[in-house]
Amino acid sequence: MSLGTFDRTPPPFFRQGPSALTKLAFFSALALFLMVADTRFEFAKPLRAAVATALLPVQRVLNVPVQLWQGGADYLRGLNGALASEKAAQAQLAQQAEKAARADRLERENQRLRALLDMRPMLQVRSIAAEVLYEAADPFSRKLFLDRGATQGVVLGAPVVGPDGVLGQVTRVFPLSSQVTLLIDKDAAVPVLNARTLARSAAFGGAGGDAMELRYMAANADVQVGDELMTSGVDGVYPPGLSVARVTAVERRAESGFARILLAPSASPDGVRHVLVLEPLALQRPPREEPTAPVDKPERPSKGPLR
């Protein structure tokens, strides 16, 4: 091996050069000089622009995860806010729907009450306003229960009318409530008067469903579809002139001497809440005077012949 291949440089321990403090002072002075020069002359501005342009794609790539994180957090916050707003809107919508339904119900109730109040001047009988409590659960009868009874002056047999006409008649009276048998009940009957022909007849319930029937009418009777039937007042219970029903069908059978006439009640019990309980006409008529027996006058004694 030749001597020229050996490294003749001194080991690092023996190397000579500027000290670390000298380097720090030099580079500090150089940095201060460059900052002052750049502030004064702006010679590094193009260099900074070139470096910023070169590093812009790198900055954007490195900023993507941060943007995704922030965007995901904003999306979750917005989603939670949207769900909360939707729930609040649904609750508010439900409240508004409930208020609208209550307002519609009150409006219909006010219309019925106004109709009853408008009917009162037409009725020349005493009346009591009552509210329907419930309908009887018996499937073979049609009865309502009212919140007025004997304590309020309701009597047995009193007619009950609604805004559209006659509903029925009081058949049972309790101290604080009463039972009303509707006209469509199988045991109900009411004398009626045809408004067109002024012919009297009797309407009965139990014709099926909510229909009534005009019975005992001759096959050639003058009854037409659309005729309006009103109370005649001959029974001493119902005041005359109240709407009862309207003729919906007339079946004239050749083999039978009577016609089958179906009626639709003017007042439907479905949905009615307020009614008027009328005093029967028989209670308002003056009592009949009992015929008194003739008083025999005493016979005057006959006078004898004059002497």
C-alpha cells in the first residue's frame, strides 16, 4: 500500500475554524442586515413571491385534511341544528293544527248556537238550552243523554230540537239529566204535515239506518220526492211548523194498498252538541173546566085557592 492513499487531514478533534459564538454573531448580523435591507429596498420580494407560488400547492394539499375536518364538524353541527329545527317546526305545526281544529270546532259550535238562538224567537213555547252528554250504547235503539233534568225544569215527553229541526222527545227524566229518544228510533213516531199539500200523516222511525218512514199512506196519495214534512201540532206535544224530514223515495206497489215512503230526517244527531228542550204544548194550554152539574132550583110552594 502506498503512502499516498492515507488521509492526511487532521482528526475532527484537532480541526481548527471559527468558533460557534463567532458563527452565531456573524449569522445574526447577516440576518439583521438582510431584514433591514429588505425593509428598505425590498430586494427579497420577488424571491418570497416565487417561494410562495412554489409552496402554494403544498399548502393546499396539507390544508385538505383540516378543511375536511372543519367541514365535517360544520356539517354535523348543521345537521343537528336542522334536526332540532325540524322537531321544533313539527311541534309548532302540531300546535297550530290543534288550534286550527279547535277554532273550526268552535266556529261550527257557534254557528249551531246562533241557529238555536235564531230559532228561539220563532218558538212560542218555553225552552231550555241543553248539551248532549253522550249517545246510548244500545245498538237496537237511538237515544241521547242531556245534561239537563228535572232540577232544571225538563219534563217527560218534552220535544227536543236542534238547529235544523226536530231531534226527538224526552222519554226518561232524572234529577240532573234526561234521556231523549230520537226520531229515527224504532219506537219513535211524530205527526207531520206535508208543507206542499197540507195533508196530515204520521212519520215513524226504524226504517233502517238513519231513515224514517211515512206509514199508512194510500198508494195513490199525493206525495212526491222532495216534499218537506213539518210538525202538525195536533198531538199537543210538538209545536207546529218545525221541520221534521224530507221525502227521499216513494214506492207505489200495485199489489199493496199502501205506498212505502222513505224520509230523511232534517236534523242529524251526528255531531250535534247543543239542543233546545221545549215544553210540551199540553202543559201550556189552560186546564179544562169540569162541567158542573145543574143546580136544581127549589120548587115554590103552590098557593091554594083564595077564599
